[in-house]
Amino acid sequence: MDILRAGVQSVIDYVTVNRAISLTIAFFLSGAITEFLSKGAVLKYFGPKSNKVLAYLIASVSGAILTVCSCSVLPMFASIRKKGAGIGPAVTFLFAGP
């Protein structure tokens, strides 16, 4: 029974106010990317016909700026990938944040 209580306490300690705020911000940013960023803009900078150096540069800088924490970058990664970003720039965006 002590193991179960310790597990529940670990979950409660993990879900702190700071983490909840960070995830909320990340989900709103992800929704904003999905809703307001046009597919053409994503394809222009992250698509297969974009300038590779510029694509990776923009992905790394925007990944470092936009992420709130390492767990919040995943929804934003999924949003730009769904809009048509190439796997290389999208993964660069994913790993630039944490």
C-alpha cells in the first residue's frame, strides 16, 4: 500500500502549477500554429523546395524561442509537421527547444 501512495504522490508532485501553465501555453501555441499559420508559409520555409540552410536556421531559432519546456515542444512539432514541414526542419525544431 505504501508503494501505491508513493506513486500517487509522485504524480501529484510532477503535475505542479508551473508544468500545467507551461503545457497550457504550449497547447495554445500549437492551436495558433495550426489555425493561423498558412500551409504555404510552412512549405515556403520548411518544405521540400525551401532553402535548406534557411530552413534549418529558422527551425533552430524558432524552436529555441517558442518552447516553454521540453514537454511542450511536442504539440508544436506535430502542428508544423501536419502543415507540411519536412522531417529534417521539424526535428531540428523539436530538438532546438530543450
